[in-house]
Amino acid sequence: MVKTPAGGRIEMLARNPDLGILAARLLFGLQGEVFGRLADRGHGDVRPRHGAVLGFLDARGVRATELARLSGRHKQIIGRLVDELEELGYVKRRPDPADRRAKLVVPTERGLDEQRQADEIIAEIERRHAATLGEAGYAQLRSALMIITDAAALVDASPASSE
């Protein structure tokens, strides 16, 4: 067994985790709880990776290119996820009335139920966090996260970041 020297990186990050570690803990904790509870409610076949599609679906339908943009995933990955979700009965593809060459990804009744259940679960988790931090503290946390993620999205979209 390899031992980490006292005062090494692991101990430092345990005492003072960086933003990436904190974001990962939040994301993985949220996903674990949401998808675990969805399984208990009859949606055990969806996985966290499906959230890139399920999280951004609209009852009116959304193009795969828009799902890719909203989720920050490549269009090919979104295409595979839509294929999986279509096979599982959560979505269907239909022609876009605005452009018959394009397809919309539309939730089925099963997909709409999953969205309702997930929204309910996330709202419960958010209420729990608000109770821990206080309403004002939680509102401030959400606001700060939105500012940080909006700024990160601008950096990602800049020409220099795509070189």
C-alpha cells in the first residue's frame, strides 16, 4: 500500500477543496440522489448521462443541435443519448414544423412523467439545502453559481478558447 505523505495534496484538498472538486461533489451528489430516487419511482432505466437530454426537453420539442448547445455536449453524443432514450420510451423524434428537414426531440408520456418526478425531487433537495443555509444564503449561493457559470460559458464561447 502506498502512503501519501502528511501534508500532501490529498490533505490540502480535503481541507481546502478547489472549485472543480466542490462542483464535482455537488453534481455527483445531486445525480446520485436524483437518479436513485427516480429508480424508486419507476424510472430505473435512466442514467445520469441521460440528463443532458432529459434536463432540457420541452413538451413542444427541441432540436438535437439545441440540446447539444444547452447541455454543452457534442451533437454526436446527444444523438446517441436520444437514440437510447427513444429505445427506452422516453422520447420520440418528429419533423420540425418550421423546417421539415429537421427533427424535434419530443418527450413521450413516460418522458414527461420522468421530468415531473425529477423536478419534484430536485425541488425537495433545493428546499433541504435552503433549510441548511437559510433562504437568503441559498439564494445567494444560487446567484453566485449562476454568475460563475454564465461567465464560464462566455469564456467557452470565445474564439480563443476554440483554438
